[in-house]
Amino acid sequence: MLRPEEMTRSVVVGSIDSLGVTIECLYELGVLHLIDFTAQDEEFRIGQPLREASDASQKLLKLRSMIRSLDIEKHKPVDKVPVRVIKRRIEQALVTLDLNVSSKADARQKIQTLIREKEGDIRALEPLVNLGIPVENYEGYDNIAPFIGLCKRDPSKAISSKIQESETLNEVRKGDVVVAVFVRSEDRAEAVRILSEHDFQEIKLPKLQGNPADLVGRLRGEIKDLEDDLKRVENDINSIRKQFADFIISSEEDLAIEVLMAETPLRIATSANSFVIDGWIPTSRVHEIQTALDTLCCGLAFVETIPPEEHDEPPVELKNPKAVKPFEFFMNLVSTPKYDEIDPTLILFITFPLFFGFMVGDLGFGVGLALLGAVIRFKFKEYPDAVKLGSIILAGGILASIFGLFVFAEAFGVPFHPPEANPDEYSWAAAVNIPIHPMLEKMHDIKEMLAISFVAGWLHLSLGFVFGFVNNVHHSKKHAIAKVAWFLLLLGLFEEMMFFVGEATATSGFMNSTVFAAFPDASFSFSGIEVSIAAVVLMVTGAVVLPLTEGPLVLTEIVGIFTNLVSYARLAALAIGKGGMAFAFNTMLLPLIFDSGNIAIAALAAVGLVITQLFFVFFLGSLSAGIQAIRLNYVEFFIKFFEGGGTDFSPLRYERKYSVANK
Amino acid sequence: MDLGTGLALVGAGIAVGVAGLGTGVAQGQVGAAAVGATAEDPKMFGKGLILMVLPETIVIFGFVVAILLWISK
């Protein structure tokens, strides 16, 4: 929590004879994040791939070509194939399959090409069917230039008026005009000009002889025969696919793993008799590697931890409890924290559902969202991102239900009881008496909602500055002090806000009597605004310290802190906006449903209500609440401390989905 | 309702409306660029989202001004 998994720089060294076993062992354990070896010298060079690499790569190439030919890239084998079965059968299977698949795939491709060519010929010949001239007579003259093609408009008049000796055949066909124009060779340029004015598109005639109508008939017959052949070949391919798809996919996976391991020496240092694998291991798992190497390599390889160098950047594996893990999704969208930075996932876990719940704040929509989240979470288990997103929506939905039930006392935009200010408003009281009254009425306690938003903003931003201080305190005292100055500035600003509002809202009253109780009450009046002297002292202290630590230009950013705080008004704005939208639809449509006295109108209004509530309030409302809740974290909160740019921990490891390793 | 209150309410409406327009114009341009960047590299989604939602603060200012006008009417 808040800190990533602790990493230890380690080297695995051993005799070159045990390299293969060591690599296999490291992949099995999946705990070593390899640092690629690049600095070659006379002693140590980049290693050579293991002996089996070349053979396995060739087999893999063949299998992948088969997978493409058989079109089984997306096939998921039903049963996992044991690795020993793959190893026993692969040689024989490759010979048989290679012969069958490649010959069938070639045949299929040739037939498809032939069919495409013949279809092209038919397309070229069809417009000429009614002109009645054999194909060979269109071309092949010494002194005559032929033009055969399609025009948007009939060019025959223009041609006969501009060119003395010409012959034009034409026929209107599907909005185009088919033309065959014959002119003397010397008139070619003029003909080209006239035809281009009529949007002429040339038809490229096939090298065939005979009447176009007969040729089209013959070609159609040939295509039919070819299609029959294609079907036979496809059937053969289908039967191969059915019989071997599982085996091919499982073998491809196994060989890919074999190649991955066999090529790993290209990333490590080897000498004539030894190897050195440099990398990072989670501190808690160093002993696992040692035990495994002792067992498998019989003392020929061992692991040693070394102190990290000053500029080392260990890889980052976020370490969070199971409930918090899904919120790492939001971190993945931005950037991995650096190793020595605070990981803010835990804060996302707390603030996102709270902000979201406050903005949605409705029992009906909250339960709906929680159900939606649960469906995504448990029905799409094969997609890790869907599981995370589902959990996030589920958490947001639960908080929205809690806010809706206890704070705002409303469901589907309809309050449990009519508000005091408007006793005629539709409420659930007409149907069921829920003994919960709202602590806040979205549409009426706007000042209170804003005050709560600002308190949330102050706490959130202050936490950001605290994190900023912690992140900087070891590297740069100056930046750490700047964070304290920002913290004081924010505290002063917020104290002044609460002081100014005074007892006008219960929230500010509470803050003034608790958090700010110890602050002196002294104040002065400035342009009609009561200014707290304590707030001024805090803000001036911050504003004086800031330029000393971050340079004078930082003074231009001071207004930004006010912007940041006001930005949290969106919590209230979204809640009120969503409440207002639901209220508007309910006010328009509920009277039609209950008071119109006409079943048809009532039914139509009910459908309208469901659609508007679903689309505008549930879908758009939840979407914008989600975006705003994460935005407050990404923009206002993260900018106070987060740099990101850490390297993800990606250890040597493989995943077997369709094959089972030997014990 | 007197004229002053009416004008304050009109002002509140203008504050939200025009601020919303400003946000829309800014967000449209940032959004187009963000979608382009995300199409090139899906990892840019998070950064694109951050940049895209930045102008939303403008409309929040409009909202706050509107509320201040409405409260003081």
C-alpha cells in the first residue's frame, strides 16, 4: 500500500553448462526482471541462443504459416495438450500437415485468383454484349484509334461534329453510356479531349476472341466449375482444421515458449565457462530462486544480491490489497509510478467511489450501477480489464446507493418524501413509506452541497501536497519545502472561505468550530469582505516561501490553487445537475402517467420516462460522474505530487493456456 | 419578482451558458487531438483524457458565478 513491492538487485551466476536449466528455472518462477546486457568486453560477451533455438524457430514458422492458411488464429482448444504429447508427435505431424495444408492452401489460392480474373473479364465484357461486335474486332488496327469505355453523358454528337471521320457505337446502361469510338490515328488527341469532357472511363478488354455474349456465358460456366472445386478444397481444409486445430494451437504455444527461453541468452552476459544474469527480484522472493537453483542446478548456479547503484531505477510492481487492486486500472491509464514515488492507488480506491457516489447519489441508479458492475465483474472473467472496470463500477454503485439512501433519500430521481419547500412534488411516499428523511436536498441545499465539495477538495489537495512532500523530502529539500508552502497557502485560502461563509452552512459552521477553532477570530474588512487575519498570515507565509524555493515565476501559479479548489464545485454541480435533469423529466411525465386518465397517454409517458431516465440520467449522468471523479484525481490531485514514468516489473515468465507442462 | 432579481437570474443563465460554450470549443479541439494521439498509441488514452477534461473547469467557474448570483439575488 502506497509503496510498490520492494526490489533487490541480484545476479544469477553459474557454469555455462547449467545455463539452459537456470533459464528454465527462472521462467518457471517468474520473479526475475532481467536487465539486458549490452556492455561487452573481452571477458564477457552477449550469449548465443541455446542449441534448440534454431530447430524450434523453424518449426514455429511452419506452424504459424499453417495457422494462417487454416484460418485458426482465434481458435481456442477445448482440451489442453500435454507437452510430452506435443514433443512426441510434432515431427511426424509437421511433415504430414505441411504437405497437406500447403498444397491445399496453394490450390485454394490459385482457384480464388482464377475466379477473380474471370469475374474481372465478365465485368469488362458485360457492357459490350449489346453492341454486338466480336471482342477481337475492337482492337489491333494500324490507322484507327479505338476507344471503348463508359461515359457519364453521350459523346456521339460532340465527336461527329468535331471529327470528320469517326464511328461511334453507344448504348445507355445503368445510368452510364457504353461507347465504342473509332477515329483516325491523327484525330486521337481530339477524341481524347472530347471523351475526357464526358467523363470517359476506359474498359480494358480481355485477350479473348468471340462474341461478348457467348464469352460471358462461357466464363460463368467456368466460374461455376471452379467454385465446385473450391468447395471440395475447402471441405478438405475444414476436415484438417477439425482434426488438427487443437494440436496446432497447443504446439504453437509450446514452441513459442521454447523459442522464448532458447533466445534468452541473447540478453545476458556469458564468458567461455560462465554466465551472469543481472536483474531485479522482489526482495520477499529472493530465497525462492536460491532454493530452486540449489535443487535444479546441483550447485552449478547461484543467486547473489548486490547493493543498487545510485542511479538505478528498479522496476515497479504495485503492491495493493485485493480490494484495491482493480483501481490500478486508473494508474495503467496514466503512467506507472516511479519506484521511489508514492503509489496513489489506495487514495483512488477511497476517493473515486466517494466522489462518484456523491455525484450520482440515488438509490435506484446506484443499485442499477452496482448490478451492472457485478455483471461485468463476474461475467467477463477472461478479460482482466473488464474485471477491474466491473469492480470499479460496483464500488461506485454501492457508494451511490448509500448516498442515495441515507444522504439524499431518493430513488430514480424521486424523493422518498416530498420536500418541505414543495409539498406537492411527486414522491415515493404515495406508494411506500420509507422512514428515512434526507440529510441534504440536492435541489434546495445548494450552498451546503458546495461547502461539502470544497471541504472534500481541501482534504484531497492537502493530501496531494503531503504526498508531494514525502516524494521530495529525500531528493530535494527545496521542493519539499515548496510543498509545505503550497499546503499553507491552501490552508489559508480554505480557512478564509470557511470564515467568509461563517454559519451560513452547517459544514462551514462545523469546520469553524472544530478544525479552525484554534485559529484567532481577528479579522478586518476589505472591500466589504471580512478577511481572517490568520488566513492572511498563512497565505502570505506561503507566498513568501514559494519564490524562495521554486523561483519568482511560481508566483504566477498561485491563483491556480484557487482554481484547483473551485474545481471541486463540480461535485455539487454534477449532483445538482443530475438531480435537476431527473426532476425535469419526472415533473413532465409523472403527471401524464398518474393524472391523465388515459391509458394510452399514460403508457406512452411511462415508456418516455424509462427511456429518458435510462439514457440521460443513468447512462450520461453516470458516465459524466465517472469522468469527473477520475478527473479530480488525475488533474487536481496527481499534479501535486505524481511524476510517473516508472518501468513496469516484467519478469521472465511465460503463460501456458493450451498446453500442460511436464511435471 | 423585481427587475433586479430578473436581471441577476438572466446573468446566472448567461454565466453558465457562455462558460459552457467556451468549454465546448476548447474541449472539441483538445478532444480531436486526443483521439488522434490515442489512435496512434493507445497508451496515450490516460494523458489524452487528462488534457481533454482540463477546460471543464471553465464551465464550473460559470456554475459557481451563477450560484453566487442566484444566492445574492
